[in-house]
Amino acid sequence: MSETGSAGGLDEIVRIRREKAVKLAELGWPSFPSGVVAEHTAATVRTAPGETPTDPPEGAPRFKVAGRILGMRGMGKASFLDLWDRTGKIQVQIKKDIVGEEVYARVKLLDVGDFLSVSGPRFLTRMGELTLQARELQLAAKSLHPVPDTFFGLADVELRYRQRYLDLIANPDVKKVFQQRSQIVRSLRAFLDGQGYLEVETPMLHGLIGGAAARPFKTHHNTLGEDLFLRIAPELHLKRLVVGGFDRVYEINRNFRNEGVSVRHNPEFTMLEFYQAYATHEDLMQMSEAMIRHAAQEACGTLQIPRGTGDAAITLDFERPFRRVSVRAGLLEKVPGLVLGDRASLMAAAEAKGVHLDPKSPVGKLEMDLFEHLWADDLIQPTFVVDFPVDVSPLARRKDSDPSLTDRFELYIAGMEVANGFSELNDPDDQRSRFVAQVEAKAAGAEEVMDYDEDYCHALEIGMPPTAGEGVGIDRLVMILANQASIRDVILFPQMRKLETSAEPPGER
């Protein structure tokens, strides 16, 4: 059963539903009662031990479930409802000669979308479907607006994101994605807990821009009279904790970056960041492979993960060792004869490949930008990109063998950066010089740079042991493991442009 129509038709549907609500209240079923109890779930009814008769006797065990009605079928003196709770669907049979004429009159006033509590035994219909036979009924909440048809789903993408509650009602597969997301986060947390990490919380309001190169959101604290920034990363606070003696810490955190919206970017996103003393970036690469394999196995039941659909479908292999590609070796592979570290050679190579680079960028950034353009289509299977230029790695430790590079990696899967990690810079003087370079870049017009953080430098002077740290993009990892094409499909409430609607409350109906 479904209700459709124009805006005027919708108003009429709402009017009729409100009239039914009044009638139900007069008959003893208020629209929004308190104290409704669900003692069992639909899954409990399906899986409970014991026989399931075709005609339940009066003394048969009873189950009490509650959920939303998403299907109604009337058959004279009997009605069938599809009742959905968090575990799925259970069919409910309501017979007039069992519940009585008074209760059955109330049932006739129910609508698809209403919440109902049902108590009774289970049985098998002649068609072999497990069904709950209602002996007692109670309205749990009245739905005053029609809900989407669960058979046809909710196809309007804009509406799905803006009114996610409708999306979850109409599209069961969407609900499964977010259940899978929760499972992925639980598996990551369990993995780190098992490695002796301590989960912590750090501030979301920062006085300085730090931890990553990105444009921040600004706010103002009225009492302090200070401008503050929503954090773009928790990195510098977590490393302060390593200085303080927490050798292994992690945080699953919300970050905010004032950037564009795309299928891979949302201004508010979730990161896992973790730091380990007496470890290097090499240790974290090995650990990352194990951790992501664990998450894939737990959430998907396999290490062969499908990606894409139709002719574009591929299989991501998380079982084999992750490939490694060095930035500069990768550039030479794509551009034989390139002179590394030479601005003119890099610009000429970019022009020949049809890649636009900013000639004012530092040489290391030119190398990185060119690499990303040339290797974008080759970073599909899990791949660690290693040996980043120091110009794009202000917090990473320099390589002992080449101070122009850093002990840093990024993990790419399905063409997306999923993780970023490095051996941490713990030399306070080197860190100060990197911060100064960031300040100079900001003065020259760069927007995605960090502020100078003297307190952090002071913390390094207190002493931070050799440490490695990593950030994992939870949203992108879920996109990959749940085979979703857009980041909006794995964030319950993605950022949307505000609609031009009235802020006034509705008048009396």
C-alpha cells in the first residue's frame, strides 16, 4: 500500500491521517503513548528454538515485538502487516475473532508508517511464511506523513541525503551500509585496543591552525573574546600525549576542513589517528596492512572486495602484500629522463603530459603534484606511496639517507588516499624551521598552511621519543569496503547546501 500525489494531494493525505489519529485517540489509542515495551525483536521470533505450528494453540509461547508498519494487506476479517524493527521484518496476522471487534476497528485506522506493538505466538502460514499472530495490540506512534514505498525505494538522491530518515525506511541496503560502517569502526578500535593502545579525546576547538595543511572553519568564543578554529586534525595534541608518557594513543575523531564538496570530500569527516613511541613508518605500514585486513574480514567476511558495478567492476585484493611505490622512482618510471629536483625539468614534463602545475610552488610540491596526476589511475590495488618530499611534509622526519625526503607514506586504494603516516619529527629546532616556512608561505598567499605553534615546539624540547603516527580516513575506508561510489553514501547526514525555505513554524491546521 502506498500513498502518492501532488503537493495538494499530500496535504489531503496528511489531513486524513490526522483525522484517523483523532479517531484512534477517541477509541483508546493515543497517537504518542509512553511506556510501550518491545520485549523481543523480529530476529528473536525468527530464530527462537521450539516448534512452529500452523495453528498455534492458546498456550503457545508469546513474543512481544514493536516496529514500523511498512506493508498492509486486508483480507476481510483478517489483516496482515509487515512490521519492521532494527533486525528486519516479521509478518503479523490480525484476526478479528481473536483481537475482538473493538480492537479490529482501530486496526482499520492504521496507516503504513505507524509504529505498532504486537504480542502473540508465532506460526507458519499455508504459504510457509513465519508469522506472528496478534493477541494484543497497541499503537506506539502515529505517522502523520506518508513514508516511501519499500518496494520501489527512494530514488531522489537529493532527498535521500537531506532526509536520511526516509532513505533508511525505504532502502534496506542503505541501512546495511551504516551497520557495516559501525562494524568497521568497532573492528579498528578492537585491533588497536589489542595492540595496547589507549583511546583518548582531544580538543575540537583550537587556538591555532595545526596538524595538517588545510583551510579551517573559524568560530568565536564570546567569554574569552577569542577567535578559535574547528580542528583540522588532532595530531599535535596526540603527540603532546606521547611526550607526556602515553606511548600508544589513538583517537577516532571528527575533523573539519573548509574545502569543496565532492564524491570524496565532505567538510566534516571522521579520522582515526594513532601514535606509537619507539616505532617507525615502516612499522606502521606493516601494522596498517594487518589492521585493514582485519577490518575487511570482520565487516565483509572476505579479503576479496568488489569495487564498482557492471563493466567497471573490479576486485580489490587485500590478501596479497600491499605494493610500494616511491614518489621519485615513480616519476622516473612515467617520465624517463626527468631531472629530479629541477624546476624547469618538472615544468617541461608537466606541459608534455598536459598537467597544469603552479610554477611558484616549491620543487617538492611540484614533484608531488606531478606524481599524483601521473599515477592516479595506477593506485587501485592497495599501494603505499613512500618517500615524500620535505616541502609537502612539515611534520615528518627527514630521511637519514636523503634530507630532501621524509620517512612518510600514504596508502592508496581504489585511486583514493586512505591513510597518511610517517616517522614523526621530534627535533624541536627542525620543527621550528618547518613552522617558519609555513608562516612564510602563508605570507606569500598560501591558504592551506599551518600556524607557528611554539608550545608544541616546547613540548618537543621536553623530549619526545622516536615515534610514528598515522591517520586513516574512516569515510573513505567505508566507501571502499562497502562498495559505495560517493562519500555521501557513507555519512548519515552529509553537508548540503541550505534550501530556501521558510523558518516560520506552520500555522494552525
